Amino acid sequence: MIELDLQCASTGAAPALTDLQHWCELALRQRSGDSELTIRLVDEEEGRELNRTWRQKDYATNVLSFPADVPDEMLEIPLLGDLVICVPVVEREAAEQGKALTAHWAHLVIHGCLHLLGYDHIDDDEAEEMEDLERQLLAELGHPDPYAEESPASGTCKDS
């Protein structure tokens, strides 16, 4: 079971809690046992501040992942970590890339959850494994390949 804590610190429109929960469950189904995570929805000012503080990049990005660095046995709850999603960036990217907003939201939630599980896209092999899993999970939802018409130099997801 996934316990999702949703924090809304954005004035923008966001998906329903049930959709966010469903996308998290899909991405995290390979994890045995319960998991607790927080999704914080932010505007560009907070997104930029967090990205600058934690990644030394001075812009708001779509999703930031903060895995919990505490062994499960030290907690009474199975804390997985936090996702911070910048609502205006998600909306802008979907429009610029000609993607359905719901599909882009699903992609970014799944992408962030995979980071919480330890997936990454720093090197090509890891990126290919992560992107293949994202494609598979999004296809299960009926969404198209998020990387299909993307040039190699213009990555959709900027988190790491």
C-alpha cells in the first residue's frame, strides 16, 4: 500500500489525488511492502529555490526527487521520500511539447517515483533502463512514449 501525503503550495491546477496515487502505485509496485511518500506541488519561485539549493541550477524544473536516506528498520513508517513538482513548468512543457497534460503529469510522477527507487539517467545504460520502464508503465495507462519525438539534446526531465 502506498500512503501519499499531498502538499499543495501552488496556485495552478493539479491532478486529482486519486490520479497521483494511481501513478505512484504503478511506479512503485515493484517495491515489496508499504511505502509512504510526499508530493509537494509548488510554483516557480519555490521550484527555482529548491533546484538552486539542491542541484545548483538556477531555474525551476519539472520534478525533483528526494529519496529518504534513512534505513527502513530505523523508522516506524516505510518512508520512501519526497517529490516536488513545479505545476507551471509541467503545464508549460506539456504545451510546448504538444503532449496531453495528463500524460505529462503521469510521466513526471512515475519518473520521480523511479528516482526514489534508485533509478537514474546519469549514464546511457541507466537512462535506457529507466526510460524503457517509464514507456512500459505509461503504455499501461494508455499514454504514448514520452521520448518519441524528442531530440537527444532536449531532455524532458531535468531532475537527477
